[in-house]
Amino acid sequence: MTDMNAPTVVLVHGSFADASSWAGVTERLEKARVPVRAIVNPLRGVNADAAYVASALDQIPGPVLAVGHSYGGAVITNAATNAKNVVGLVYVAGFAPDEGESLGDIVATSKDSILMPAVQETSYPTGQGSQTASEFSIDPTRFHEVFTGDLPQDQSDVLAVSQRPASAATLTEQSGPPAWKKLSSWAVVGTADKTIGTDAVRSMAQRAGADITEINSSHVAMISQPDAVTDVIMKALRTVS
């Protein structure tokens, strides 16, 4: 029987993806009878997305372990400062920015990232008259190289043509006070991450004082190695429960 006082694991996806990217991890957590939800991340900007996710977290009864992949890491970093029920943070190839940092600036510091030359810019309506704003996706012909290097090509190709673009604000808005300064954190670092860059992911995790697990994976460790990612989440759960 599920412990009603056990933390709910809330999985937050990143840019160029959706909640289905957590399917393998979700399946394993459910088999372990761990309360879990994979929620929508709007991908419209750090401030708006953090507010949306914080609201979702606040509406979950009991404690929450927030898990963020990639840009989702930046979102939980900001959302958990306002959501009072978050008891820990898990970063999966995730951004863990400090106050005042933008994600674009962080990526620019990486020697391992090859993301920016591969992005394509399009526009979307803001809902305010004819006003538009910029959003980005990864060139589908480079998606495997940049994002999903350890997945079969056929699987990567499906993800490439179904990716969700992210607003330019996700890269340019400055992050607020980080929740990792007050909450325990864990991090999965993929040693072949060419999106954020292994070096940048590792550096942020070290700065946050996270318990770090390095695995031989691309940026999408939760898809290519769901067992390893689930193990880290379970380790965090045992600590915060």
C-alpha cells in the first residue's frame, strides 16, 4: 500500500521535449509504487514557467520531490522558492542557475555544447494583436548529434519531428534566487551531453552542492538510461522521506 505521506515525485521536462520524455522513468516509479506526476512545462520563459510549475506543485497534497530535465532544471530552481511543499531537487542533465544568470550565457561558457549553431528560429503570436515573439527548435537534421546521441536513429528522428519549440525568453530571462541554496539536491550528469554541455552541467551541480551521479549518456539520460535516472530519484526519496 502506498504511503500517503510519501513525497510525490514531480517530473518537469525541458525544451524541445514534452512530458512523454519521462515515460520510462514514470513507468519504473509507478512499478515501485511511488506517487509520480509528469507535468506540462509551457516553455514560454523562466518567469512564467516557474510561476506555472509552482502553482502545479502547490496543488499537490503533501511533500514534493521536484525533478527537472534540462531547462526544467531552471524552472524547478525558481519554482521551488515559492512552492512551500518541495523537499528536494533532482537535476537530470539540468540547468541549476544562480540568481541573475541567463541560460544562454551558461551555454555560451561550455566547451562541450554544440547547441546554438544547430537551433532554428521561428515566431509565434503572443496573443496581443499582431505581436509575435521568437522561439527556437533544433534543426531536425542535427537533432541526433546535438540532443539524443545515444538513442537509435529511428527513435531520435521521431523525437526530432515532434519537438516542442522553446521561447527565446527561456534563454534570455535572468534566473531568480535559487532553491538549491536551501534544499538538498541531486544531479545526473551525462558524460556525452552536447546540448547544455557536460562541463557546464557538472559545474552547476558542483556549485549547488548536489550529490552527483555521472553516467555515460547524451542529454536525454531519462530516455536512454531510465534505470540509472530512476535509481538517483529513489536515492533522493530515501533521504527526504
